Amino acid sequence: MEESSVSRAPSRGGVSFLNVARTYIPNTKVECHYTLPPGTVPSASDWIGIFKVEAACVRDYHTFVWSSVPESATDGSPVHASVQFQASYLPKPGAQLYQFRYVNRQGRVCGQSPPFQFREPRPMDELVTLEETDGGSDILLVVPKATVLQNQLDESQQERNDLMQLKLQLEGQVTELRSRVQELETALATARQEHAELKEQYKGLSRSHAELTEERDILSRQQGDHVAHILELEDDIQIISEKVLTKEVELDRVRDTVKALTREQEKLLGQLKEVQADKEQSEAELQIAQQENRRLNLELLPELGNAFYDMASGFAVGPLSEASTGGPATPPWKECPICRERFPAESDKDALEDHMDGHFFFSTQDPFTFE
């Protein structure tokens, strides 16, 4: 058998085939490992076929299997997968070269592996001896080299699969951690923004608190002033109340006085009415007497007027002079015989006569009422 070293297939169309041997033993299953490039979305309609190297059409496959769709496929990272070809469907051993090809659902070849052959191992060249210990005794085993290499390849492949699974798990964890870190960074940015907003709100509230504290102090001082003013007003109200009470007492006294004066006024008005009535009656009686007096004067004046006038003209108003009677000297005045009014002795005779004429012609008094 040719050298069975493995090699990585060059990428053609993006799909890489891994651990492809140069020869495979017929009648044994063949595992095909491959890697999908980042951004490739695998489909259940994709398939991997074993083709002759010279095959020019995707329909010229010898056998194929449907590709597997990994559950851990994520955008942005390579996707590793594997398929198995059953021994009964593999080509017969010979010198023909074959290769794996990845065909997508549109029928386009996305990648192919290096060529390999299916050949039977040669009896002696491909045998190796193995030593094993069984129950304390050494056993020498002779097995085909291909079997040993296949076992080693299977073990290596299993180890690699385990490592690949671990890698996928770690990549998933890294992706989750990155997502978590991004979420935490977003939450941190949001928290910082909220912290900044809360800080600004705290500053605003602090300023408002300071303003309210100052306003409270001002209101407290104003309240103290108002309380003092209220106390002063209460004192003033007390004084005014006392004054009002005193004024009310005085007002009651004045009211009593007014009532008494009102009663006195009413009494005086009654008396005034009586006096007025008496006055009116007296005036009426006086008018009657004056009318009667005028009538009598008119009746007596023609008879007594001339004689009385002569007597009055020559009659001294005062007592008779001592010269005419032989007694004391004449007093220094003249006297009206009607009203007893005195005139100076040196006054004219006409003055006394005019005065006496007034009694008879112009006075409303009784000219003959002599005392």
C-alpha cells in the first residue's frame, strides 16, 4: 500500500476536507470530515459524493451521502461536520483515483478533496507485530499495518472529534460570553447614563433643597414677625375691646340720658303746647281787648280829647312846682301823665306833646291806663 499519510485539502469553493488518506481499505467504512467556511448556511439538501478524479459532471458520482446540518452552526465561525460512507457502497480496489466533492442544493461543487485510492493491503509489507501482556505473559501479535494505522487513525479521529466538540463548546461559550459581555457593556453604558442622569437630578434636587431651605428660613422669620405682629394686634384688639366696652357703657348711659331728655323734651313740648295754647288764647283775648279799647277811644276821643290835651299841655309831668304852689322848687324833669315817662326839663315842649299825641293816635296800648 502507498504511504497513508493524511493531508488537508486545498479550499476550492470554500469547503475544506480534513484528514484525507491517500489509500483506503475496501470493505471498511470511510469517514469524511470537512469544514464549512464562515457565513455558509448548511442545508439538508447538500451532499458529499465520491467521484472519479476525471469526472466532469456532478451526476458522475460513484456514491454519495447527504450532508449533516450541525446544530451548533453560528454565523461568523467555521462549521465542522463529518459523514460516513458504508463499506458496501465503496468502489472496488484498484488504481483508479477518487476524491470527495461537496455539492450544494443548487448542484454547484463547493469543494473537493485530494485524490485517493481504494487498495487491498499486501500480505507481508503491510504486517506489523504488536506486543501485549495478558495475565502476566507476553503475547506477540501479527496484524496488518493498515489495521493498525486505521485503528490509530480512528483513535486520532475520535480524539480530534472530541477536541472539535470541545472547541465548538468553547466557541459557543465564547460566543455566549461575548454576547454576555456585550449585554453587560450595554447595561453598563445604560447604568452610566442613568447614573449621570441621576447625578444631574441629584444636583437639581440639591439646588431645590437649598432654595427650599432658604425659603423655609425666610418664611420662618416672616412667621415670627407675623406672630409678633399678631400678638401686638391681639393687644391692640384687647385695648380696643376694652375701649369699645367703655364706649358701649357710655353709649348706654348716653342712650339713657337721651331717653330721659327725650321724655323731658316730650314733657316740655307738652308744656310748650300748653303755653302756646295759653299764649294764643291770651293773644286772642288781647286782640279782643285792643279792639274794644280802640272802639272806646274812638267813642271818647271827641269828647275828652281837647280838654285833656290842654290839661296835658300845661300839666307838669312831675309833681307841681313849689313856685306855683308856694312849696319847694320844681324838679328837673317833665313827666308824661299817661305812661309816667320822664323828659328833661330843658327839653322842648313839642317833644312832650308829640309823645302824648302818640298815645292817642298811634299806640295800641290803652291810653287811659294810669297807675
